[in-house]
Amino acid sequence: MGNTTVIVVSRLDSKFHTPMYFFLTNLSFLDLAFTTSIMPSCSTECVLLTIMAFDRYVAVYRPLNYTTVMHPSFCKALAGRAWLSGVGNTLIQSTITCGFLDVGTIVSTTSCVKCLP
């Protein structure tokens, strides 16, 4: 319920139309969408948290350039890269896992044949 509230409030109230709340909305949606899986949400969450840290860094150390640096199109591109990195990480790890499953079957079959008299 908390993630849904964050998404709804940040969309309805215009004072929450800032980069920080844009990334917070993405993080809330990630938590809602991937509650049962571990790896896709973990990698995407790490990238989103890093982007949020960068957003806060720019806000604190470059306040006069904040609106120039954290332009809405740049924020959308960063969020898109975060989601793509999560999907890419998932595809790589799934491919590796499927490869290990096939190798494990071959190894166990071979070792069982060697154990037979």
C-alpha cells in the first residue's frame, strides 16, 4: 500500500514532479512489480539508488546547475538504463544458470556411469 501511495501522490501533486520523486516512483514501481523475484529487482534497485544518490549530489554540490543537469529527458534516460541493466543482468544470469543445469546433468550422468561396475 505504501508504494502505491508514493506513486499516486507523486503523480497527482505537481510539487512532487521533481527528479527525486521520479526516481522514487520508479523504485516504488520496482518493489510492486518484482516482489517475488530477487535478481532483477536487486540489480535494478542498486542502479536506481545510485542514480538517486547522484541526483542528491547534484542538488547539494551544484544547486545552480541542478535544473540543467537533471533535465527531464536525462532523468528518463537514466531510469531507462537502470531498467535495461536489470533486464540485461537477468538475461545473463538466466543463461548462465541454464548452462549450469545442462552441465550438471551431463556431469551427474557421466559420474553415475563411471560408478557402475
